[in-house]
Amino acid sequence: MEAFEALYRELAQCRRCPRLVAWREEVGRKKRRAYLQEEYWARPVPGFGDPKARILIFGLAPGAHGSNRTGRMFTGDASGNFLYPALWRAGLANQPLASSRDDGLELRGVYITAAVRCVPPGNKPTREEFAACSVWTKRELALLPQLLVYLALGKLAHDALLEHQGLVRFRYRFGHGAEHQLPGGIVLLDSYHVSRQNTQTGRLTEEMFDAVLARAVELAGLR
């Protein structure tokens, strides 16, 4: 874990993207009313999970009052309230709840990170911001040599993973439940993002996401 901790310490100091730095810190100052008594993380959010993971869950970016507040991916907002119970049902987490960095949550066989580590205005990173953060993706994935499956949450995360691999997008079209064999033996699986918009409208249901997770577990040999 020392290599991860060293990476996280360096990541926390990153100020490569002025627009993102300004926004993450503004959100941390202008807190949501429900969290007025909390100190927001308001820095780049590190990855989280099992150093020996075989499955990578790859999101878009931290939520303004979720990860940007708690300092842990998909923790403290509606997306995490959907994701972590699903990981628990799949046997990939020791508990279904995720509220803070010290809530006792542990992941098994899975690691979670995102294409952009700082919360973007309107949840829309620019192409330049994706590119700047790809440096951290490269370093983080280098610490996870046992990965067999990439699970992309949404098309933007899917595209960012392909960019990272230097692959042409049109050969690997995004679609919920789609599977793509990548060079080097990695399988890229796609899912609609676990956002409140998708889960509350029924575009992504628990059953749909559970099926994708079950396939990821199967491909990773975790069953």
C-alpha cells in the first residue's frame, strides 16, 4: 500500500487544471445546507479499493457534494447509494453502506477510480481536463497489475479508457452490457452510469447493474 499512499499524497496536491481547482474549492466553501458543519475534502479524489483487484470500476468524476465532500470515490451521494449496495450483493464489498472515509467499508477484488479526479462544473470536464488527468490514470493502473476487467460507468468513462489505451473509439462502441476485448487480455464492460438521473428514471435498474457486475465477476474469475 505504500506506493498507493505515495501516489495519493502527490495527487492531493495537483493543481493542473485551474478551472477545476477553482470549482472544487468554491463548492467546498459554499456547502450544501445539509453539510454546513462538515469540512469538505475539496481536493483531487484518489482511487479506492483492493490493491490486488481484478476488476476496475471507472467513473467520470467526483460528485460536488459526494466525493468532493467525503474524499472517497462514490461516497456520500445518490450514485454511491446505488453502487455500493450492488457491490455488496455481488460479494465485492463487506457492507452496503458508504458514508465517509472511516466508515469501515472494504472492497474485495475491485478498485474504483475515475477519469477526472476533481469535480467539474456541470459535471462536464473538458477534453483538456480529461487529458491532464490521464497522467494519474496511467500511474494508478500501473499499480494494479492483476486487473482483468474494466467496467466503464457511462460513455465518457468508456471513451476515456479507450483514449488511455490509445484505441480508436469506433471499433469499441459503448452500450449497456457491451463487452470489448482489448489488447493485452483486458475485457472492457460497459454500463450506464449509476447517476441519480439514470437510476431514478429507470434507465438503469438494480437488476440491469447486477447483471453487468455478475459478468465482471465471472470474467475476473472471482467466483
